[in-house]
Amino acid sequence: MAPFGTEEAIRRLVETYSAMLLRLAATRLDSVQDAEDAVQDVFLKLLSTRPSFRDAGHEKAWLIRATLHRASDIRRRGAGRTVPLEAAENAPARAEAPEGALLSAVRALPPAYSAVLHLHYYEGYSIKEIAALLRLPAATVGTRLARGRERLRRMLKEES
């Protein structure tokens, strides 16, 4: 690994993690622009705080946790935001995600469930790996996966 802060190290981080972090942020946020903002904010925080990492796994876990926290902050900030009627009439309709109803349903779940479902099914992490990334007991992750799947199943059944 190149020393942190060098152009090479920064480029490696962005190339390695930006797509995954963007997908993760998109599960919590309603727009691609907000997801991009969340990821950009995380990389800026990384550059400004310059945390020290034990290894690549610790680096990745920090980025995932920071992205989940930042996406939650943006979602909370947007929850109280109102848009004037004139602006809402002229705004384009929200485009449906290419993945369709399933990803929309995952996004509609509470953050605790959507995060573990995304990490497990979209990113391929095991329950133990998710537990380490989110600093949760493995049993909690397993419970959230089971409850999230059940809620997802009910939501999709109601839609059809």
C-alpha cells in the first residue's frame, strides 16, 4: 500500500471503493445525486481526518460505516425539507432504479435492515463479515437479515 495521503493512495481508494459505496448509499437515499454527495463527503472526511488503518479490511470497514452514517444524515436532513409547489411541478419525476421493485423495496426498509440486506446480497458479505464491518454481534446481524427479508417479502407480496 502506498503511504496514505499520496495521490496514488487516494486514487486507489476512490477506484477500489467508490462504486460499492455509491451502491450502499443509494440503498438509503432517494436520489443518485444524494448518494454521490454522501460518498464524496466520506472521501473528503477521509482526507481531512486522515485516520490510521491497521489493514485494508479496517480501511474498508471505516469507509462503509462512514458512508452509512453520512447517508443517514442526508436522509434525516431531507426528511424535513419542503419544496415549493411550483418547483415540485417542474421537477422531473423520480426515475425508477434499473433494478426495479426489489431495490425500491430494500430502500423503503428501515436503515438497519436495508444496510445488512445490501451488504449481504448485493456486496456478498457473510454475516460474520457484516458484524465486523458494522461493529455488531453476529446474532444481531442474523436477526436483522431475517427480519429484513420477512418485511421485504411482505412488501413485495402487497405490491403484487
